[in-house]
Amino acid sequence: MTNELVDKVAIVTGGASGLGRAAVQQFLTEGARVVIADIDRDRGEALAAEYGADAAYKLTDVSDPQQIGDLVAFAVQTFGGLHVMFNNAGISGPMYPRFLDDDLTDFDRVIGVNLRGVMVGTRSAALYMTEHGGGSIINTTSIAGVQPSRSQITYAASKAAVIHFTQCAAIALGEYGIRVNCIAPGNIPTPLLESSRTQSLSDDTRAELFKLIRQIQVDMTPLNREGTPEDVAQAAVYFASDRSRYVTGTVLRVDGGTAAGGRAEHRRSSASPRFRWPCHGSRRRTPLTLRPPAAVQTSTRRPVGTRTGPASITRIVGGLGYQLHPG
Ligand SMILES: NC(=O)c1ccc[n+]([C@@H]2O[C@H](COP(=O)([O-])OP(=O)(O)OC[C@H]3O[C@@H](n4cnc5c(N)ncnc54)[C@H](O)[C@@H]3O)[C@@H](O)[C@H]2O)c1
């Protein structure tokens, strides 16, 4: 502990789980007082009780501007000010192998949390900070917002918009001493990551598939390991602290180098992971090979269709840009 955040008051939205929870812990370790803002009341209250007097929980749905206004007022009332606003809450959304399959029914929900929640959170915090000596606003985007892909297009678009918004806000708020930056995490195992990929699967299949996807993602990561919520929390401390006092409008990727070209490395890997699942109406288990995009382009074998295995798995790997092939 280096006491980087002593005398600072921070709000962390989505602070009851995953990346937000790690940031709450790290901010507290560095001496801040922290409001955990989340729609998960049980976990939020339990965490605040566990962390003691320097933490408080406020039930907040970031898609509701009124609730974000109340949240800022709560932080000021409870801890006497607001210096750091970490707009971190986010949701994924279904994954489709083809954009044409996406009927956009989820669009308003995802944009409401991931983009409007960030914009309203920034504005509400800035309205206080402009009158009280400035502050630091940190927004969570994603490498999905940096690197275009074929999967989860609404999610990716929302995260790309967060980056552009962050840069605009940095320009607009700099004169008030308010810095606005964003963090783009790579794939970090959290409930959000798992839920976005494994809807409608049995527990066993989900566990097996998730393990395999994680293995592929490590292959694609130059630093050759999975990221952790704590890795992202370190970046949040940097932006929250005065160490980043001349830094605004930036995107800090915390992805082990994936966006720098990890996928190209993976293409050179000869070993394709195997995945087995029971076929429909049969006890036989068919071994299938998961091929990355480069291999798919050169393969002469037909990819697996929905008759060979559960459509949900084909859809999930398709959403990642992969295909399953027999053998
Ligand atoms: N995990 C990853 O690999 C990854 C990668 C890139 C970006 N992100 C982003 O990081 C952020 C945190 O994700 P995570 O992986 O920690 O997920 P998570 O599911 O572990 O945590 C998200 C938290 O946000 C809360 N939340 C959801 N909707 C909310 C709302 N409307 N109002 C308030 N709180 C709400 C949830 O209750 C949960 O506690 C998200 O913005 C996500 O898009 C995550």
C-alpha cells in the first residue's frame, strides 16, 4: 500500500462484482473512501459491510439518470465530496455468428447501460467536480471497442462509443480540472464474460467450452496468461491518482497485448484445441477441432452444422470468429 488515494472519495459503478469489485478493493487499499454502486443489492451491501466504515453501498441502476444523480449526492453526503468517478458498470448481450441474425431487440438495454450510463455518470460527476476543484473520471470500455469483430456488435459499438465520448468529454471538461480517461480490458474471467458466451448450455458443456475458450484466449495473448480483475484495478488506481495528473482523453488497453497482434500469433500455432460433446440422439462423442479464422479460410473441410452438435455451441464459437470441424 502506498496511500495513493488518501483523502479521495470514489464511486465505482458495477462495484459489486468482477472488475468493479477489484477496483473497490484497490481504491480502499490505497486509502480512498468508496461508494459501491450496483443493481445487486445483496452483494453490494455485503461487500460494504465487509469493508467497513470507508465503504458504503448505494443501490443504483446506471441506466436511470435520476439514480445516478442521487448516487453523486449520496457520495457527497456520506463522505464529504467526490474526486473519482469510475463508470464501470456494463452488460454484454447475446452473441450472434452473423449480424443478420441479430434482431436488435437488446439494443436499447445494452446502450442504456454501457453508453448512456457512462455519459450520464460523467455528466453528473462533472457537475459536482466543476464546482469543487476538478477530479478524475474513468470509463470502462473494452478491446471490443478498439478492435472491430463480427460478434456482439451492439456491445462492441457501445464500447467504441465510450472511447469517443471519453475523448470528447476530456476536451470539454479539461478547463475545469477534470480528467476523463478510459480503460479497455481484454478478456478477463468474470461472470459477465462467462454469461455472454454460454447462454442456453448445460453446466457440463458450459464448463468444458469455457475452459477451451480461455485456453484459446491465452494463446492469443502475447503475455501468455489470462488477465485478472486486479490487473485492471491497477490501471484504475493510476487514473484515479495524481500520477496521471497530465493524462486525459486516453484509452489504456489492459489486455496482455492481445490488441497489438496476439491473434496473428495464434494463427501460427499448429495445435488446434479439440472439443467433445454428445451428438443429438446418440451416446457417441464426436471429436471436433476448433479452427481460428485464418485456418478456416484455408480449410477444405466443411464446418460443422447444427445437425452435428448443439446449435448453441456453433453459435458461440462462430461469434468468436471460429468454426468447428470434424476430426
Ligand atoms: N470481463 C471482461 O473480460 C471485460 C472485458 C472488457 C470490458 N469489460 C467491461 O468491464 C465492466 C465490468 O464487467 P465485469 O467483467 O466486471 O462484469 P461483472 O458482471 O462481473 O460485473 C458487472 C457489475 O455491474 C453490475 N451492473 C449491471 N448492470 C448494472 C446497472 N444497470 N447499474 C448498475 N450496476 C449494474 C452487475 O450487477 C455487476 O455487479 C463492464 O463495463 C464490461 O463491459 C469486461
